[in-house]
Amino acid sequence: MTATTDRVPLGPLSVSRQGFGCMGLSHVYGRADEAESLATLERALDLGINFLDTADIYGLGHNEQLVGRAIRGERHKLVIASKFGNRLDAKAHGRALDGRPEYAREAVEASLRRLDVDHIDLYYLHRLDPVTPVEETVGELAKLKGQGKIGAIGLSEVDASVLRRAHAVHPIAALQSEYSLWTREVEAEILPTARELGVGFVAYSPLGRGFLAGAEPVEEKDRRHQHPRFQAEALAANSRRRAVAEGIAARLGVSVAQVSLAWVLSKGVVPIPGTRHVAHLEANWAANDLSLDPATIAELEAAFPVGSTVGARYPAGSPPVPGLQPA
Ligand SMILES: NC(=O)c1ccc[n+]([C@@H]2O[C@H](COP(=O)([O-])OP(=O)(O)OC[C@H]3O[C@@H](n4cnc5c(N)ncnc54)[C@H](OP(=O)(O)O)[C@@H]3O)[C@@H](O)[C@H]2O)c1
């Protein structure tokens, strides 16, 4: 069993092999029970997870407040990551993505208040602002770092050239982008660039928003109903591919979620799976101890060639993900 104190480098940071993605604790993929969410976060810390991922936009502030409650008394042991740039007041403001320096300053203060902490260890620009040059945003984040409000700078869903431009202004600690068996596009250019620059890579939605754990949306209020990959036809086509991972899981006597996570872990990146349930959390954490041999990795990759997944990653009209537009 992975020792609770095992840490891996993430750029200049030191984190547990898996982080914990908190988004789903704010009613994104079905309803989340507050008490169960807090119990799940508590168990995550008990297991030795020291890396919690949230964002101001998750639950419009609810998620950061929940994390703030969960980490009281434990904060000093933790690497807290949050994100800004997706405006919480997009409708009123008439602008969804905002990387302007003045908004960065405003957003960090609001996140610090909600999290009830005096600094955020890793602060990401959630999505590239198509208007504000990334250099300006990162320049301001560097100032916030100098003032001790944030510990390190991250970017989410940017392409290799933006990552290089940003990194030239101030070292970027981590890039967070979607990476899983059914979303492997980062392998071509983005992941190698992050490695070359010494930027840590955080794999979000490593379980394919539940699909690669064998879970599909059942509740009416679930954002995945709007996702092209979760439409009936796409699910049917993609399930044929998942069957290969399920076969491997049966052969190894583990769950398909564990096989999916073990594959991501084999890439030397830090996955941040999310769950509302302690049992799923414990099962996911146990994937740290599942080492897939090269033949099994090749079998999985043959079943999920890059670009083969049916359905776009995001609903039409979502903020763009530069360089990663799905087929
Ligand atoms: N930077 C970005 O733009 C961005 C975008 C999306 C996500 N993220 C971050 O990445 C984190 C993780 O991504 P995600 O939540 O989208 O997707 P994910 O971790 O790939 O999957 C989460 C889903 O899988 C289910 N699940 C988890 N473990 C399971 C298990 N062992 N067995 C069965 N089902 C299981 C969860 O349901 P249950 O709750 O029922 O377990 C949930 O519906 C988020 O929390 C967020 O912090 C970042």
C-alpha cells in the first residue's frame, strides 16, 4: 500500500501521487450531500492526499467554502490549488473569461476569503482569456506570488506555445489539462513541452468524468447530460472501447476505475480524480499500488487511440480549449 507520506514532485511543489478533485462536491455530476462530502474530504486527508483541487467557479464559490471548512486545522500540511478566470458573474459582466490583472487581484482576494486561508499554494488561470495576453495575466500572478498571496502559478488547458510564452514571464509550476484513456491529445505536444520546461502536469477528469470508472449519469440534474460524449450514441460507441479496459480489470481482479487510473499514473503525471463517496475514494487511492505491465498498457492504448473517442469533450458554446479542440 502506498505510504501516506509518499510525495512526488509537481514542478517546485511536492504532492501525493493522486490529488483530490473537489468539483463534484458542488452538485456538478448529480447532487452531493454536504456531510458525505466533508467525510470524503476528511478520509482523503487521512489516506495521505495532500493536494486538493478547487476553483472559484465550482458551485459559484460553494466549493471553495466547503474546502475551507474541511481543511481547518490541517491547512499547514496541504497543497491547496484553486483557479480563476471563468467569471462567476459572467452574465452580468458580459464576459465569461477574464485574465486581466485587475480581475486576478479581485478574484484571489475572494478565493482567499472563501477558503479562509492566507495564501493559495497553486493558483491557476482556469481558461485563457482570448483578449488579455497571457504575459499580462502571468505578470500579475507573479506579483501576487511576491506578495505571498499565492505560492505558485498554474495554467489550465493552454497549448504548448501559450505555455512557453507564459513560462518565459515567470516559471509555471503546473499545467492542468484533461488527460485520460479517452482524452489523450496532450501526448503529442503539450505533455512533452511541459516536461521540457519542468512544468508539472495535473491530469483532470482522469476517470473520463466517471465513464472510465463504468459510471454514467443517472440523475436528472447532471452536467454530463449536456456533454456530447454522454449522448446515447456516443456512449454506445465508446462503451465498446471501455470493454477492453473492463476485460483487463477482470483479468487483474481490480475495478475498471483502478485500471484507468493506473494507466494515467503510469504516465508520470498527477491525476486528481473526484468522487462524492468514501468507498470510491479508497478504491481510487488503491490504484497507486496497481502497476500495469508494458503489454497491458499497449493493449489499453490500442483500444483508445488518440482521437478515437466519439463526441466532443465539451458542449458547443463552452469556453474554448486552445490547441485541444476535440475532433
Ligand atoms: N481545469 C479544468 O478545466 C477542470 C475541468 C474538469 C475537472 N477539473 C478538476 O478535475 C477533477 C476531477 O475531474 P472530474 O470530476 O471531472 O472527473 P473524474 O474524476 O474523471 O470522474 C468523476 C466521476 O467519476 C465517478 N467516480 C469516481 N470514482 C469512481 C469509482 N471508483 N467508481 C465509480 N465511479 C467513480 C464520480 O462519481 P461519484 O461521485 O458517484 O463517485 C464522478 O461522477 C474535478 O473535481 C476538478 O477538480 C478541472
